[in-house]
Amino acid sequence: MTDRNDILFERRVKSPENGKIFGIDHANHQLILGSVRLPLPQSRLWRMTLGFMLVLGGFLGFLPVLGFWMVPLGLLVLSHDLAIVRRWRRRLSVWWTKKRRPAE
């Protein structure tokens, strides 16, 4: 039996009118960044470790190789497992959508 969220996710991914999609495919454990799909570890411990390491590495973004781009990527990976980070991501998504919508 498919979950309603899975159906909505498939519609967003498969519909070309939405443009680029950013998020996590929970069914396949993949991180989706536009047209790129990156596999996430199956283990919750490894996913959380990866997310925390990306965030910590992002705070050292002034160093070579590391960059500030790692912070939002780490938060996106953490949002797969942590409810508070998922809530922040949803609020940011709603805010961004409202901001990008043309004035009526």
C-alpha cells in the first residue's frame, strides 16, 4: 500500500512543469538535487553521522576544500531522520515558495 506522501512526491518528481526538485526520496533513500540523485546510507546512524559531519565541515568553510555549501546539504540529509530539522526545511520551503510567487 502506498503512502499519500509517496504519491505526492512521485507527482512532483515526474511532472516537468515543476522544474527542479530538491529533497529526499524516502522510498529509495536518495537525495535529489535537481536532476541528480545521490544514494544515502541505509543505516540511520550513518545518515545522521554524514549529516552532522557535513554541517561541521560547513562551519569550517573558510578552509580549502570545505565550503559553506556543506551546511544546507548536511541539514537536508539530517531532515530525513530528525523531525525538528524536517520542520525547519518545510518552513523554509513554504517561505521560499511565497517569496518566489509573483505579487497578485
